[in-house]
Amino acid sequence: YGSPFAIETCHIKFRDSDLSAEVTRSLFNTARQYRESFDVYGSKKSFEWTQIEHEDSVIHTGETPERVKIPDYAHLLPEEIQNFTQAGVYDSDDNQHLSFIQGAGHGGSHPHLVHEFVSALVEGREPYPNARQSANITCVGILAHESAMQGGKIMQMPEFTMEKVLV
């Protein structure tokens, strides 16, 4: 997609909170396994995504680390799509890139997001995440890449109103 970076990292400071986050994407030309991850750091607890595929993540309480298994919430989905939280079906190629087979993308969240969106349409309610929240999440990634393209310049999130999101 034209990114000149083998690895991109974004550091995020959450407004009105002691939380900070780091998002890392290791893509190509590096001696490491593919990785899309996020780590969240607070003053009392911190979370670090798994470093190696199939290993557990880590929660730090103070300076005490503990490995934690991320639960699979497939049981909350209709039976027909439960299997898609563990692996994706993108084509019949046996040599798929790890980014396509890791938990059906982003830790198995994709089937949950699709189910929530379709359920919201059927039930006539606003989905979670809604348009404003989705724009916010997407904007973080766009700004992170723009920052990298400008040598790490600090970027500020815009304030989203529904008019800006829907236009």
C-alpha cells in the first residue's frame, strides 16, 4: 500500500486520563514475526499484547507482571460465525500471511464488529462503535501514519461532531 516503513509505532496520550498507549505494526524487512499490537500503560495496571504468536499477553500490576490468556468470546456470536474469531477464510492459499490468519484479524474482533453492526440495523438502534467512535478510532491510525511521514511530528486529534462524520 506504499508505506515506506517496515515498522510503524504510534504513541498515544489519552485526554483526561493517566493512560498512554503504544500501537506497533511490524510489516516487512525485519527479522521478527509479523505483529500488529497495542500496549496500554496506566499508573496502577498496564497491558502488553503478546510478543510472539500463540503466547499469552501480560498484565502488570505495579511492577509485577502476570501472563494472561485473552478469552475468546465466540460463544456470544451466532453459531454460524463463531469459528471466525479464531481464523479467517480469505482464499484457499495454504501460505497466507500471518496478518490474515491471526484470529480472523485484530484478535478475533471482526466477526463481533460485523454482528454488532448487522444487529443494530435489524434492531433499529445505534451500533457500538457508532459513527463518531469509529471515525475517532480510524483517525488515530491516519494521524499516526501522517506523523511517521513527517518524522514523528506530534499530531492532535480533531474534535468530531456528527456533522463532520456524516459528510
